[in-house]
Amino acid sequence: METVIKEIPWGALAEPGPRAIQGLQVPAAATFSDKFASHGLRGAMGHASFPPIKDYGIIGDCRAAGLVSRDGSIDWLCWPRFDKPAIFAALLDREKGGHWRISAVEPARILRRYLPDSNVLETTFVAKNGSAVLTDLMPIAPELARQEVLLPDHEILRRLECIEGEIQVDVQFVPRANYGQKAVAIRSAGKLGMRMESHGGVYWLRSTVPLELHDGGAYARINLRAGDAVRFSLGYEEEGPAILPPLDDETVLERIKGATQWWQGWARQADYDGAYRNEVVRSALTLKLMSFAPSGAIIAAPTTSLPERLGADLNWDYRFCWLRDASLTIRALLELGYWEEAGGFLDWILHATRITQPELLVLYTVYGDYAPDERTLDYLSGYRNSRPVRIGNAARDQLQMDVYGEVIDAAAQYAFHGGHLDREMQRVLIGFGNYVLKHWHLPDEGIWEPRKGRAHHTHSKLLCWTALDRLVTLHKRGLLRGAPVEEYKKVAELIRHQIHERGWNAQMRSYVSVLDSDDLDSSLLLFSWYGFEKAGSPRMRGTYCKIFEQLGTTNGLLYRYPRNPPEGTFALCSFWEAEYLAIGGGSLSQAHCLFRRLLCYANDLGLYAEEIDAKTGAALGNFPQAFTHVGLIGAALSIRQREKGEQQLGHRRAGSSAHEAAHEAAA
């Protein structure tokens, strides 16, 4: 007979003595704290070591995201949006950061998956005497779900069910305000659950099992038998009264089903029929998780300060929107058929950046504001002692001329695919083009944002050329009016000549990353992607060989540039290499071979970090990284197009005329 766990009266939480609720045993209050203290579970993590970055999964609602470790611990959560202070930050400090763990007490084999084509995470604990399944999700944002029923603005649902035998489970809820700076006061609100206040918002924790409050946390140790299910809800509100949906199992299962179906419906829109559909759809779903529904912005990553080199200071805050990602991201969305997301992102780019137009900053917040000043949180140890922990990003003060080409090319792709550029959009694009006319010759910090001063980066010149080239092509196709097209043509030719003469090192037989130098970086692979030079030309083949020689590894990965001591290899650059091979720099079999090799570096959920350790394959840098998943999608799209025998002179079908013109000029 199936055992049903009834709702527990919250008023009973303060009652002393043992409790037995239909197969659910909770120790008496007198011995409860002692038992947990003996396991080191008061306030700090019961497992002091940091999990590998690869061990995390992500859940989210297109406004914020949480990272869940393999053992069921939410170690990172910023509410109400990606760049707000974290209430769980054990990702960056195991002792101080705060976490919410639901995990088997005894050693268990752990299996994970997302429910098919969704962002609903399922973790299975297989212990000696039983198994349990933990389901984690953030119900989709109300503005996306379009439901008439009242739901919390922000919520995490967690459901744990014993599916076989018996299993003992620990629950640890340890919130910490402002990235672990201080404890959060938790007070019982009776049947309504537990109430916490932090940074102007109110958190509500509800559970169908009693939790004991101790040392700034809420704890339980429970025994489950096959068929038992317990539920948890953490909600957050900043304005208005709290909304607390029912926690009965029928309602929770229905909400899980509804969220799963929403994600699956979104995933079905993906227009991709190639060999790597599962990986492409997973990358699209991950990219969607990093979109901010209220504005259309897409962040670089939901985390800060995960190190690019363990124990070093290469730790940055990526919870903002980088314009340099625009062109490749728009292409990925458009060619997968996600017009709403592509249009929303373009609208954000062109309208949310008004505070600085025609000048563009390197990065913005999700609402188009200046990113906050960079500062360090000295009280946090950092991931595996990788300090400092930074919030905000000083790259906001850098000059990167490549962003103009990225933004204009993104708008051009949108138009070439059939999107409409209204008069205001055209005016903004012309303003960007005119800015390039006046400033293309300036040195800048470049795509990789080194903090050692400005230089004449070849990639930046390439993107200035791209900006003017696309504006000329838009004009030719009747999609842009009022632009000084002849001036654009003249300066574009000047830039092309400069790159050919000073960006090419005849002795090395390669393009170089800085004019008149012998430096290399992997962004040079994008010359063909932007249509500046054919992928199979002698110059590009020479450049590719030199990049592979100096920046490649024996296992097929690429560093973005030389660094001593080295950081991790840059995952995006390896996908750029696969795409370069697919668009004519190599054979189709070479592209397939490299792509399949790169798939081995995803974690068990199909997620990628920013970088990959060349020796161990470990994930490094912020996680998951939107740009890496964009690179995977782009490479898969180009491989599919090559397989279909389509002309591979450029990076898109609908906009091929721009690239054909560029190649004719190059010839």
C-alpha cells in the first residue's frame, strides 16, 4: 500500500519530543541538534571540500538562476535577478557562503539528468537500502508563463520522493545575506512557514516536514520509505503580499509538469535537424536560462569569480551583458528559429544602450544601466582559495571598438533573415557607423580585456570593417536610408588595407593579433566568419596552422592567447576552430571529429564552463558560460549547412550577399 505523507501543521514545529508521521521519523528536539553538531552541520557545510565546477547543474526562471551540486546542494542563488547579492554563496566559501542541501545521509551513487528537453533538474540518490529522486526547479517567470493564477514572483520548488526501499536524508537550509557576509534571521510564522528578510525583500521557506531552527539555519534528518514524498518551497517577494501556493503533492506535481511542458514546448521550436540535436537543444535551453525576460538581455554567465586558473586572481564577475557576444548570439537564435528571443535581444541592444549612444560600453546591466564599480569581497575565501572574489567589473571602463561591429552585424543578420529595422533602429545604427568613422583608428583593450593598456588589436579593426561593410550592404538592399554610404565604403577600404598590410606577418605567414607584431590569438579564426577572407585562402590556412602550432593542445583544445603560467583552454575558441573547419578551412570529417571531441568536455548535464583544463579536462571559469554554448550552436549549424551542400562562404544563408561582396573585394 502506498504511503502518503500528509501536510504537517506548522504550529507543531515548536513542540518537543519525537514525531512519527506515517513512516517519516524525526528525532526529538533534545537530541536533534547534538546529532547534527556531531556531523558538522551547524551553519557550515557538512562536506568542507569544494565540488568540481563540473558538478553543478543550473535551474532558473529567465530572471535569476541557482546552481545545484551533485549532492543536492543549492550553493549559489541571487534574487531577484542575476546580479543581485547572493543568499546562498557556498560556491565561493564553504563556511560562510550559505547553502540549501537535500541529500542522502549514507554514501550514495548519484545520477542526474534534466527531464527531457527541459530545465527541470532530477537527481537520483542510490544508497545501500533505498533510492530517492530529488526534483529541483524554478517555476517559469510569470511574464513568460502567462498564467492567470497568482504565483510567487520568485520561487524554488524541491520535491524528494523515495522510489525504492528506505533512505535517510539530511535537509540543511543555511541562508546568508550579501554573499555570506552575515546570517539571516529566520523566524517561524506558524502555518505560513518560515520568514526571512534581507536586502529589502522577504523570503518564505515552507516544508512538509518539520525543520529545527539552530545557529541561523533550519535542519531536519528524515527517514523515507518507498512512496513517501516531501516538498519544499522557497519564495521571494519585494513588493506586495507574499503568495504561498499549496504544497500538497498533487499541486506540486502539477506545477512540475506544467514547468516541464513549458520548457519542452520552447525546445520544440528549435529548427535543427542535424546529428547533434540533443546538444544543440541543451545549449539553447541553457542560453534561454541566461536571458532576462523583462528586458530581453542575455548575461554572460550567472556566476562571479569562478577562477580561470585555480589559486590565482583571474576571477571576474560575468553576471552582465557583453555587447561583444551580440553577433554570434543573434545568429544562433535566428537560425534555430527563436525569433522572439533574437528580436528581444536586438531591441535591448539598440534601446537599452541609449544612455551612452552613439558610444557603446563594453557591458551593461540587464536593464541597460552602467555595470557597478568593481570591488572585492575580502571576507570570502573564494572557490578553492582563488582570491579575490569580485563583484562588478572594471571592464566597464575599457574601450573595445569591436563591439560596434558586433552590434551592427547582429542587426544586419536580423534584417537579412527578414526582420524589420524601423526608422529609429536605422538612425541608431547610422550613429554607430558614424562613430566608427571617427574612432576606428584608436587603440583599445580588445576582445579579451587585458588590463595592461591599449593596443591596435587586429580583431578590433576587423569588427570596425565589419560594421561599415554591413551598413553598406543594408543600404544596397534598401534596408537602410540616410547613411553616408560613400564614406563608409572609403573607410572600410582603408581598414581592409591596414589589416592586409600591418595585420599580416609575412615571416610567420599568419595574421597576428596586434598590428605590426608577432602575437597570436584565437580570435583570428573569425576572419572567415565575418566574411573578410575565405576560410580556404592561403593566408587563412597559414593563420590556422600557426594558431594550432602555438595555441593548440594535444587533445584538440585551444588557448585564446599565450599566457605564462597558462590559464585553462578557452572552450569557445575550440568551437570556433570546429566552425572554421566547417566553413571551408578543412574537411567536413575534420569538423565532425573535432566537434565530437569537444562534446566530451561537457558535464553530465551537457553544460560547459568558460574554460577547460588542458591536462585534466576540468571546467574552469564562470559556469555555465553563454558564449561557449553559443559557440557550440554555431559550429553545429555550420556543420549542418556544409552537409547540406550549401555555399559556405559566410556564416549565414540569408545574409550571404554581404559576405560574397567581401570575398570579391578580398580577391
